[in-house]
Amino acid sequence: MAKLKVGIVGCGGIANGKHLPAIKRNGNFEIVAFCDIIQERAEKAKKEYGTEDARIYTDYHELVKEELDAVYVLTPNRSHAEISIVALKAGKNVMCEKPMAKTYADAKRMVETAKETGKILTIGYQNRYRADSRYLKRACVNGDLGEIYYAKAHAIRRRAVPTWGVFLNEEEQGGGPLIDIGTHALDLTLWMMDNYEPESVTGSVYRKLAEQKEQGNAFGEWDPSVFTVEDSAFGFVKMKNGATIQLEASWALNTLDVDEAKTSLCGTKAGADMKDGLRINRVQYNKQCVEKPDLNSGGVAFFEGESDQDTDIEQRVFYNAITKGTELVVKPEQALAVTRILEAIYESGRTGKTVYFD
């Protein structure tokens, strides 16, 4: 199989924790260029994941001048759009980490640029590739749930505030748990419903626990003075077809009802949730029943390749889209709708008013 030459922009946590190991396992990519504003991080990533003659940059404008098949944008949210657009205009395909952008306007510019250039743009919503997500998506496509008219998007942590990087920095990230982990839950939910047309959004955004001193945080104590984002946020989304979605997101919330990157769906034929593994509930032969599929037995992999790990499938889908022209799983227009709804929740929380869409 032809190897693709790729460049990495941003060599921090998400690069080393997710993308670089998955690219290496794939074996069909050669990482020939690394860029980071901290040169030492780029050099470290090159030693572990790059080709012997891989180039190091601190300016992504220079990296995109390379002969590359694709660029991975793995930076804080604020620069997703700027870097992706420059890379697309330079003729590179782009894998951009989630969320698509800090603002809807920026995300829209990304979509428009991808269309203008004809290059591939996809967003790192890897939870779509989990075994439970693939099974449930197949059930939804097959109509097993009927019309899905009510759903919940779950992204609740009890006390797990990320204390590294720029997660707590509103300027860099655009928000806290809503834009960080709420984005995954909302993406899963919209994808299952195959519904990307919101009519209105009402949101509440809180910063209630960030100043507390006894924190009990899973990742160690955070510094309240740099905690400039929300600690929890909630949204009520009404879709144009009448369906409704509740979105819940927190890094710190006094609750035992903890779930992350999960969805619950209610349809006219059946319902589903990911609360205790994947569960599908329905009435059959006039009796209430619950189906719990064995997801370890195979049979629901849509994507060719041996590894069933979500991040490995993500890389294969990107590779096949570039080399074979196969369809993307995460389309930029879908990610745009996610960003639009998230931004509306923040706006509604700030103004106290419902946000209506045209």
C-alpha cells in the first residue's frame, strides 16, 4: 500500500496520547514534518514517531510548504481554523482534532475552504468508531429504533478537571467541559439521529465549584486563578423536525451519575443507551425486554483492517478517503453543526435567552 507523507502541527498531549501512536500502528503513513511552538516537543515527537530525515518547524506556514499528503492539526482550539485553512489552501488534506473550531464562524470558513480547494477535511470524533457506537449506528440506520424524537448527550465527570495544558484557558479553548467533552457526546447523538438541523437552543453555563479549595480532583488540584472556563454546562436543543436533545457536560459536578461520550436515544420502535454497556430496550410480544449485544464477538466492523481500536479505525478511514476516495465517516458539515449548537449554548447561558436559528 502506498505510504502517505504527513506533517504534524502541535506535538502536545493529544498528539502523543492519541494520533501519533495510532499513525505508527497504521504503518501506511510516514511522518516527515513536525511543528510546535516549543521546538523541543517537536524534536521529541520526531525521535519517537518520525522518519530519520523528518524536518522540525516552529511555524506551520513553513511546514505546509513541504510535499505532504496530509496535515494533522493538533493544537489548542483557538488555532484549529487558522491552521486548517492554511493547510487546505496549500493543497493538503486535513485531519483536525475536535472540536472543529472555537467559533461557528471559524468552523464555517473551514468547510467553505475545503469545498473551494477540493481537499479532504475531517474532524477527530473518534468515539464514532467504538464497537458500541458502530453497533448502535447500524441499528439506527436499519430503522430498528424507529423515529428518534428524544435523546440525551452525556458528558458528565464528577471531579476530573484537566489541570495540564491550556484546558482551563478560555482564550485558547473557547470554553471548558462543554466544548471539550460535551462535543463528543453531542456529535454521537446527532450522528445516531442523522439530524443536523437545530431550530433553537436554550443553555445554562455554570462556574460553581472552580473556586473551591478542597477539590478531590482526579488529576490533582487545579489553580482557581487560571480556571477561566465553566465547570459545567447544560443545553436543551429543539430540532426543526420537532425532536429534542438534552446535553449535559461537566468536569466538576456533585453527582454520582457519571457518563462520558455516551448517548441515550428514544424512538417510536425502541430506545437505546450506553449506561451499562450498550442496551436496546423495546416491547416484544407484548413484554418489555432489553437487548445487550455481545460486542466482543465481531460482526459489526464496517471498516477494513485488523485492529478494532477506535483511534486505529479513525486513521484507516482517513487513509482510505485520501488513497481510494472512500466516504468520510466524520464529515465537516456534521462537525460544523456540532460547533454551532455548542456556541449557541454558551450564548444562551450568557444572555439568559433562547437562541433561534433561521
